Amino acid sequence: MPKMKTSRAAAKRFKVTGSGKLVRNKAYKRHILTKKTTKRKRNLRKQIEVDCTNVKSMKKILPYL
């Protein structure tokens, strides 16, 4: 059986916590930041846990994570 390949795009976007949960960065923080409030931009900095509906497919494309 050949090795399974990790999706490199996903590997750059997701990390695993110590307890095994997947975390990701929030969207909407790249450009057009002048109209967004400071509070909104500050909250976009924080990482968030991946939704439970997507975890199964993420684990499949990240087999060694």
C-alpha cells in the first residue's frame, strides 16, 4: 500500500492542538481593512476551532497531522 499524501494547501492552513482539535485562522483580514473597526480586526486575529461538520473531511486530507 503506498503512502497517503497530505494536502499541502490544507497543511499550511490548519494546525492541531495538544488535545487533537483542528484550528484555523479567520477570514476577512487581508485587505479593505480601513472600513472595519479595530474591535472587529482584533477579533479576526484569533484562531478558531474547525467546525465539527468539517473535521472528518479535514482529517482525511491531513492523514499525518
